[in-house]
Amino acid sequence: MIAYLDNSATTKISDGARDVMVKVMNEDYGNPSSLHIMGVNAERHMKEAARVIADCMKVNPKEIVFTSGGTEANNMAIIGTALTYHRLGKHLITTRIEHPSVYQPMLFLEEQGFKIDFMPVDGEGRIIKEKLYEAIRDDTLLLSIMYVNNEIGSVQDIEEIAAKIKSIKNDIILHVDAVQAFGKYKIYPKKMGIDLLSVSGHKIHGPKGAGALYVSDKIRLKPIIFGGGQQGGLRSGTENVPAIAGFGYAAVEAYTDFEQKTGKMYELKQYFINEAMKLDGIRVNGLPASSGEYTEEQIKKTAPHIISISFSGVRSEVLLHALEERGIYVSTGSACSSRHPRPSVTLESIGVPSDLIESTIRFSMSDRTTREELDYTLEQVRELLPKLRRFVRR
């Protein structure tokens, strides 16, 4: 049996998104900047994708800028904001548990003379709001915060945070990395007070190579990629039309039967965690410590698809490869940084002991994950843990 539980790294492309891409590649393969009918047909796919993605967020399609993925969208939002508005302030705020595509641009801007504050989080991975609000200064330009943490599934109170920070300083710009949240939550930037929002196609059964940045019509960004002036000059380069079309199709699919899909994932998550809790020597990360079963209310305070568990006495990479040999695919953390071994800043920030950080596995589902996959995974973990722990002790 195959159990693919690494959906936070990437999802399998849906049949519908794949078929749209094949059609574009085979039939509507013109350059969308060309004036002839082949170019017009290609541009039509882009406009349709922008329309449906904008509909999901209840924004204007003109506020959608296509990128190569979440990393580029995050870089565009953070660096573009700093370049545009640096005369208004050079103080930026983020958290200690951001994705590297937020953290690294912040370090780059720090080298350029910006002041960066990295806000702490509590033991469940939620920003300590009082410290955030106290950190806002007269020269604070930007807050960048992720909606859903990609390692432990903690969820931030974005709408509440947006309202509070703008009551303290009404011109602060809010960027939200929603790469792990889009398709799992209904996100309405205008209603929620979000100025910039990053999303990605391959996390929702769309293709790799397509993402988007929502840019409020009140925000002006300087580009970080220059050239032919595509997309209003914000993102030069011939657009990846097949991937953009596939992304648009996947976005529509993600929000079709939305409550049913998220409800199913929450049920599976609660079941998996409570079954795993019956094993010796484990810690569930991103949830309060518990000696009994987790309730539906507790589970629903986290994202529906991400489960982080530390297994004492066995290194995560050893367990990962042992599961791989049995057709189970998981992650030791963020796939984007897993090839650059270093302790997880997220797990450190929520107080996970160093020995358990090195023993942590991320299981991540999609709406296509089945109970049978989870039962098979639990069965194999139960069998493997005693063997691997004996091996480590020797």
C-alpha cells in the first residue's frame, strides 16, 4: 500500500488541472503578450485564472499578480514593500516561525539598514499578541506573518491582529503568507485587513511553478524582477500560462464542497493524533499537552492537514526512511529547507527539547487522504518504533 502523507510539501496534481495544462500546451501555446489570436487565446487563460482566484478571495482580478510560487510571492511582497515605502519607515516585524522565504528576505533587508523584530510565539506556535502590539513604533512599515505554520499547523488570528495593529498605526502594511492556508480556509483579504497575500498552486493539487500575490489596490510595489513589463510591470517575464491555468482550475476545485473537505480532514486528524497518543514516548507539537484524547474543539484550533509528532528515542530521518521502505511518505519538517540540516527554529520557538526536535515527523494530509492510509501508517509506526529504539540504544 502507498500512503502519501507529505501534502504540505506538495500535492498530486488533480486530473482536471492536468488536463487544462495539456490543452494549453498543445493548443493555446502562444505568448500571452503577442497580438495575434494565439497570444489572445493564451492571455484568456491567464485572465480566467485571475478571475477565479480573485473570486475565491472576493477581490478584483486586477489585484492578482502571478508568480512562480509562494517563495517569489513572499519576496515580492516584502522586498517590494521595503523598496517602495522605505522613506515612511525602516522598521519591519515578523515572527520567529516564518518560512525561509520570509525569514531570508528579512535578513537581506536588515543588511540594507532596516530594523527587523522577530516576535516570539507561545508553546502552541501562536504569536504573543501583547508583545507584537508593544513592538509597533512610529517608523514601523510592515508586519509579515504566516496564516498557517508549515511545520506544526498553528493558526494565527489574522483578522484580530490586523484590526489591532491598524488601530495602533493605521498605515502599517500587513503581508500574510497564506501558502498553507489557501484552500483550507476561506480568506477574504479586504474584509480581514490584509494588504498583501501569498498563495501557491502546488499545495492545492495544482502544478508547481505557479503562485500568486494579492496586492491591494491601495498598495504600490516596486518590482524585484525587471524586463518586458508583463503584469503591469510588477513581474516581468513571459508568464507560465499552462501552470497558471492549472492553478486556476485547482483553486476552483479547492473551494468546491469546501466544508465537507475540511471537515473530513479534521476528523482524520483527530483520529490519527488520538491513536498515535496511545504509543509510548511521543509528543504532539502545536497542541496543548494532554494525557487523554484531544477534543474536536482543540483540533480545530489548528490547521486541518498538518500533524507534527516527536518520537523519543529515534532519529526522524531513520524513521522517515523506514516508513519510506513500506510505501509511506512523510517529512522531517519543511521540505523547502530539509536538505539544509539545522534545528527547526519553529520547534525551538515552541519549546520542544533538542533531542525531540531531532525526532520529529510531519504528517500532512489533503482532502484525498483516506482512513485506510492513516491506519496503515499507524500500524507500521507501531511495529517500527520498538525495533528502531532498540537499535538506537545499542
